[in-house]
Amino acid sequence: MSGSRSEVGARLGATARAGMERWRDRLALVTGASGGIGAAVARALVQQGLKVVGCARTVGNIEGRGWYHVGQRKRSVSASSPFLEELAAECKSAGYPGTLIPHRCDLSSEEDILSMFSAVRSQHSGVDICINNAGLARPDTLLSGSTSGWKDMFSVNVLGLSICAREAYQSMKERKVDDGHIININSMYGHQVSPHSAIHFYSATKYAVTALTEGLRQELREAQTHIRATCISPEVVETQFAFKLHDKDPEKAAATYERIKCLEPEDVAEAVLYVLSTPPHVQIGDIQMRPTEQVI
């Protein structure tokens, strides 16, 4: 990714959106906020003046971080989540009008999720925006993959997302919030099946997210609320995703990002700001994003 974290942050900060003003001082929950897309989204929302609860399994641990070279490029690898506490401090020192509040939560645990929503309720009233970004991929194929790997993916990508969406809606309902927004960070793998067998089950979980988001939209209409539901489906984004998927083959992971100019996390954050800044009568169902150079 080109530029430092502060430089890309400034890029998003310069894009003030009039439609975002109504969200100022309100609370957004961003899951998987410790790196990649989640961190970029959390930073962008803080820049727009929101209170952001950013959750991750770890919020301040940098052990296991290292570097290696692929071709002429130096890449970082982390054995644990990047550091949410550092991002929160960075946002504060930059003078952004919002606040990032790190919260530890394991999205595979319903108990953890419910505890998080209870803490948000008691400390910050409740959730106005829920951005389900956390996701998990394991290289478990359909013919020889492990059941445990399948369960891990389903637990986070489908059940964790659904529990967060349900609890966010209940939080809005009990406070009579009628203009909230639930955004699911999906994937183009939720719209097409890749020929790469290692991600077939992962793709199935993302197809579920596509169906869940539309089902959520329909149920929100049945409830006669103006709360909106949106999918954002990027293709290859230069994050730690490939390194976690191919954790035993870093060269293969790096090659994922070497062949074309990939999307960057800030590109997805821009899409989130666009969705949130649209007028209340506009329903964005799905934004599908690919790198310009990508063929399939």
C-alpha cells in the first residue's frame, strides 16, 4: 500500500461529506477494526466526528510481528491483530473530531458479542451504525477440508455477523432510532465462485452474507423502519487476508498482491462514507468493487 497510515488518513479526512454531518457525535460499531479494511473504516468515521467502538480479538498486542522481502518490496507480517490502541492514540493526536474506543471481542463467541453490546449500552447509550467487517478464511477445501475450519469460518462470517446485526437493530429499536444503518462488508466471492478450491467454503459464507443482507433489508421494511441495510463487496484488497489464508506459504500470499494494482482499504472506507452520506430516502443495496486491472 502506498503512503503512510497518516498520509492515507489525510486523504480520507480531506473528503468531507455534507451528508455525513447528521452522523456527527453518534456511535458506530466496527468489527475487525484492528487492521486492513476495518481500521481504515474506523479511522474514516472518527475523521467525520463519530464515536467509533472498534472491536477485535486483541486490541494492543504486537508480538509476532516481522518483515520479509518479496521481489523488491518489503512486507510486514503479524501473527496477531495489529494494534487498535495505537490507532486510537493516532486518531487522538491527529486532532480528529471523533473518538475511537477499542474493545476486545471474539466474534465467534455469542457471549462476547452480547457482552460488548451490553457495554456499549451502559457506557454510550447504544449503536446507530453497525459495520460488520470481521471475516475469517481458512484454506479448507470441500473435498478434504477440516470440519473445524468450516465451523470457524461459518461462526464468524455468518453467525457472528448475524448476531451483531440483530443486536444492533435491537439497540436502535429500544432507543427509537429510525435512521440507523447496518453495513456488511461482503466480498465479490459472495457473487461468484472462484476456481481456487481453497476458498470455496469461504465463498459459500459470503454468498450467505449476500442473502442475509437482502433478507435484513426486507425484514426492516416489514418492521416499518427506515433503518437501512447495505452490502459492500470488494474483490482483491491489499490487506493481511492472503497472508492469513496462506499462512504456511508467504510467497504465495504475497503473489496475490503483486500481479495487479489492488484495491486499498481506504477505497472500501470511501465506499462506506458514500453509503452513509446518501439521503435517507436512498437505499444502496450492494456496491461491487474490483481493481481496474483485474480480469476475473
